[in-house]
Amino acid sequence: ELFADELDLAWQAYLTSGGFPRAVAEHTRAGAVSTAFLDDLEAWLHRDVDRDGPIDSIPRLLGELHARSNAPLNRTAVATALSYPSRQVFDLRINRLVRNFAAFWCHQISDGGVRVSGAQSKLYLTDPLLSWLGHHLRAGVPAPDMTVLTESVLAVHLAIAIDDQQPGRWVSGDTVGYVRTGGGKGIDFGPVTIPTAGQSAHTTPLEAKWVTHGWRSEALAIENKFGGGVLATKSITDFTHRAWAVPAPTVALLLG
């Protein structure tokens, strides 16, 4: 808690530069990631994901996916928004993003951590810089939202921690999952089963809300659904309720 402000600044720097070593070095040295490296990332994805598409297809695709990553992905709507000839063409691009570890799925799960068949899934980009690619390289694509970026980054950290406990779950798409609470609301990351000390346990329910006040209304959903959990905030630390408020960078450090 004593270093909440410093951690918040470091977190915002990470949300801006991402974790690619070259990007971190450039951001540390010059305060920004170079256009040359952004072009390299675009070239990689254009070749592996959409080589037959127009030159701006990747920035537009990543910008649209980031904007929709905090909600279940309506593939038909996105395919239409991006002017793909069919949903099947869009699905092929998404599958290629996932196979190249540029994105991963967060499926809807039950209260017990079992995937809900037929439900729409969320899709997260695996590095913050991928979310910035569209904004930097395509005019008209808005800058990423810090709250949405925070949710995406925590999803990655939690998924890695789960895969560390049981290798192979990332590749099989069986790491994080969101839970419906009714009334159209949900919890970002519900409890999933993981092995520990020869037994099975469940991860702690986690909600990402990058806020500096008014966190209790958001925490009530976790408390009512699971009796407790963690709300990842911008800078608030509070352990006096059943759902704890913990700054997002601290949550990420603890998961690491």
C-alpha cells in the first residue's frame, strides 16, 4: 500500500509499452515504442493471420477486438463491422491469432468452473502493445481504454499462473472463464479448478475495475455470488470486507 502510487505509474507504463523486450527497452529509453517495431509486429501478424487482406487489416482487426474484449464476442457483428465477406472468414483470422499466441479465449463457465456449452466467449489480446497497434498505425482507431487493458493483462497473468499449475491448459483453452450473475452482469474471472498439494482447489474470483473510489458497489456482485473474492483496483487497498480491494499491479505481482 505504501508504494501504490509508484506501482500505478509502473502499471500504466506497462499498459502502454507491453512486455516485448524491444518495446520495453525503447519505452524506457525514449518514452515510447518506435514505429519501426510496431511495423514489425504488424508485418508478423499480417503474414501469419491475414496475408491476403489489405495492408490495414491487422490494425483494424486488433483495434476492434480490444474495444470488445471486456464483453462476450459477437463474431457476426465484428465480421460485419470489419467488412469480412463472411463470419467464417473472420473465424479463420481469429483462430490464427490464437494459434500464434496473439490472443486467447475466456469462455463462460458455471459457478463450479465448468465451461457453458454454446455460450459466447471473450477474446483477449496477449500483450498490451497489440491493443495499441491499431491506434498507432491506422487513423481513426481510438486509443485503448486503460480499464479494458487492465482486465486483459490480468487475464493473461491469471491464465499463465493456471497453466503453470497444470501445463497444457493454455493451449487447450482451459484457463480463465467469466461467470454470469444475472441481469446481464457478470464476474470477469470466476473460480476454476486447479491442482494443489495433491488435491483440487479453486482459484479466487476476480473482477477488474480500474477505479480510485466507489469500489464497493462492484464488489457486491462477487460477495453475493461467491461470498468473497478480489476486486483489482487502480490504487485502493482494503481488506475489511469479504471481497478485498487490491491494486491491479499488486494482483499481477502476486500471480507471478
